[in-house]
Amino acid sequence: ENAIKARGMQILVSAAAGSGKTSVLTERVKNILSDTQNPCSVSELLVVTFTRAAAGEMRDRIYKALKETADSGNNVNYLREQMASLPLADICTMDSFCQKLVKENFTKADVSVDYSVLDDKDLSEMTNDAIEEVINKLYEENDDSFIKLTSMFLSERDDSRLGEIVHSLYKDSRSYPSPKLWLESVVDSFSEDKTPNDTVWADIIYKDIRLFADFHHKRLLKAVSLLEESGGFNPNFVNKFIVNAERLQQLIECIDKRNWDTMVSMIREGIFFTCDGKNTKVNNYIKDLAMEAFKVYKADLESIEALDLPTEAEHKADSLKLKPIIKKLCDAVIMLEETLDEMKKERNAYAFDDILHKCIDLLVTFDEDGNAQKTELAIELT
């Protein structure tokens, strides 16, 4: 009910399949269109679904809900006007909405109004041709950064890997509203003034290692509790569980303070501690439980150690070395984007993600810091 009646704010409804989300949305739209005190035209709504079938079903549901209200005798004329306009409403899939917006503003979008949509086969062939053209240009330039790039990723007999990397990075960039801004941020992340804590992957690493440390800290303490409660275990055997739990606690405190070098130092110097401690006449079931927890902890710790994380000084040295290479790689991705754009424009055919990005460009501009601002068209539409 709150989701149906709420106004003047963003609403998020998260629920399992079949729980009635579509019914809530239908009722919400009906209430908005039925409100004569705060009138809202059908043309002011945008309702997006995943499939065309779902869009058709949503339109039918809204029509029936409006008709039921009108049949009850409330605001009949007003509701009939809304029902008559419903076939023109933007109740559609995302690709349908984007294509409509681009075609209505084809001059601003820099496309022909009669463009076609590329199928997967044609897009794949065009992309391969564009990649080959870009790689050839890079070989013609053959500057120092490109030589280092090829030596890092390629074998002497096969340079197909470079095309695969450029294509993969191109596809990743298309997942962002502004691919070029994202690529620039990738290059910027290798600036020498950036510490590991400033990078996009620091939060991920801190989170993953903390999850590991917290999980096994609790398990080891539980093992200690079981061993002490059972009794009869060699003190050295119990102590190795205690010492490892204490070291994990230190690691957790280090992560919470975002002390990168201390965390790396602890992992490198070795968190794992063990010692001899033979047991006789003990509860073997408890012993096996404890040893299984210890075994899993050791295996997971080896995975953490295998990350081979750099210190801040090593990160800075790596960044100085890698930044020109990463910039050359990202420049190659931008070259691929520009080459593909020219090919598509010449053919007057585009992929859906091209239309999506043209739609974004119609609605949003980005400043140098990546902050989004509405365009005049977006302001007009809202």
C-alpha cells in the first residue's frame, strides 16, 4: 500500500517472483492517472519492462484498472480520456524506448532516421574488421608504449591475443554511461600519486580478506571452546588454534583501519602458526571437527597468500611502469570505438548498445569529474 500511494520520491520494491510486484505497479499507475487533484497525463509516464509481451500485459492491466474505476462512476470523462490515450503511452521495453527517443531526435543523435539494427553476425564481422584495422594502425605507429604492450601480452608467433584484450576492454567500457570517461579513469588509477587505498580494487580486496579473517576467526575460537570443554588435549595442540585466531583478529583490526602495508606485511610474513602436540585418549570426534576447521582455514589462507599483494612502494613503482602501457591499451579501445562508429555510420546500421549510448548522450552530459547533468532535452521531457 505504501508503494502504491507514495508520491514525490523514488520507490524500490524488491520481492520474490509471483509476489505481486506487477499488481502493485499497475495499481500505482492507475492511482496516478486517476488523480484529478494532481493530474498526470499518460504521455508523462514511462513504464519499462523486460519483454514486449510483458509491456502488452502491463498496458492491458492498466486499461482494465482504469475501466473498473470509471465503471464505478468516479471521474468518468477524465478517466476515459486517459484510457483513450493509453495506446500512445510509453509502456515498453528499454530498447523500444531508446529507439523511439533517438528517432524522434535523430539530428541531435547524429543518425539517419531510417537506420537499421545490426544482427549479431553482421556486428561480429564488422567488429573483427575494425579490430584488424586498429591493430594495423598500432603496428604502423609502433611507438615505445606499444612495443612494451606487445611484449607484455603477446607471443612472437601470434598477436591475436592483443585484439581479444582490446575487444574485451571495449565491451567492458560499453557497460558504463560514458565509456571514454571510464577508460580515462582506468588510466588515472595508475597515476603515481595513487596509493593502493585509492584504487578501485582496494575495497574489494579489503572486503574479501576481512570475510576470510572473520569467518575463520570465529571457527577457530569455536574449535578452542570445544577442545577446552572436552578436555585432555595437549596444550600445544590447543594453542595453535588460539594463536591463529589471535593473528586473524590482528588482521581484522588492520583491515578496519585500512592499513594497507601492515596488512600486506602480515600476509607475507605468515599468519599461519602450527606446532607439535600429540594427543592421547581424547574425544576423536571433537578432534576431527577441530582439525577439519583448521584444514579449511589453512587452504583458504594459502589462496590469500597467492594474491601476492604489493606494498605501497611496489605499487607506485608498478604504476610508473604500467601507466604508459595501460594508456596505449585504452587509446586502442577508443580507436576501436571511433573506427566502429565510422563503419556503422557509413552502413547506416547500429547495434542496440549504440542506440542506448546515443539515448544517454541525448539525456545526459558529463563534466571532467564524471558528474552527470541533464541536457535541455532531458529537462524538457521531465
